Amino acid sequence: MTTVIAVALALIVAAIQVRRHRTDTRPAAVIDTYLVWWLVLAIGLSSVVGAAFHVFDGPAIAEMIGYTRGDGGFQFENAMGDLAIGVTGVLRFWFRGYFWLALLTVTTIQYFGDAAGHVYFWIAEDNTKSGNIGAPQWFDIILPVVGFTLYALSYRRGGDARPVGART
């Protein structure tokens, strides 16, 4: 649920910023605005909040996902990955260019790996809990795909995805 809120917030904040700053209507500037808020809120904030849930409520999160063979101890390790992505997503506010690419690369590896794990446990163990094959699985796919799409559009249009020395 927090990811849904973070995604909605990212889209709303970006739309407000684009509307308030109508002086720069270049496609690259508009795309960059959406990319910035996608990275900061949809990926950054939602990952930090996800890390907190994994750390402070690990057993309940494990149960929600359908991993009932333990006390949820693996949650701490998963939380550190989420926290690293989240902090990097928030830092993205001050850094641009290839920093964005690095964040998206790490996010894609982590989240696609998570999605593959969800599918595996769905098929291998018939784990149909909503925490396994519901919204978390879909956001593991959607967040990186949208992020990379915005990054590619920004890069192609000479936006901030391109490092300063690489802009033409």
C-alpha cells in the first residue's frame, strides 16, 4: 500500500511542479521532472518505508508474503537492500546523470530478482498469498520499467539523464 501512495505522490508532485514551472516546457525538462520524483518517491521513499517494515515487523511481513518456515529473520537482509536503494533514490535529488543509471540498474536487479522469487514460490509451493503474487510482485516489475523508460526518454532528448560532459 505504501508503494501505491508513493507512486501516486510522485505523479502528483511532478504534475504540480511541471504546472508551476511552465517557463521550461521542453520535453526533456518535463520528463526529467517526472523522472526525479519517480526516483525520489516511487523508488526511494517506498524502498525506505519497505525497509522499515522488513526490519521492525519482519515476522508479520514474512507471514504476509507466505514465508512461514521461520521467524522472518531473512527480512533484515532484504531490508538492507531496500534501504540501500531507498537512500540512493533520495540522494538522487542532488545527483544526476549516470547516478540515475546506477540507481536504476541496482533497483532493476533487486526488484526483478524479487519478482522472480515470487513467481518461483507461486509455482513451486503454490504460494498464492497477496504479499507474494499481488501488488508487491507487480511493483517489482513496474517501478524499474517506468524508471528506465523515463531515463531513456530523458537521455534521448538531452535531459539531465545525460552527464554534463555528454550533453550536446
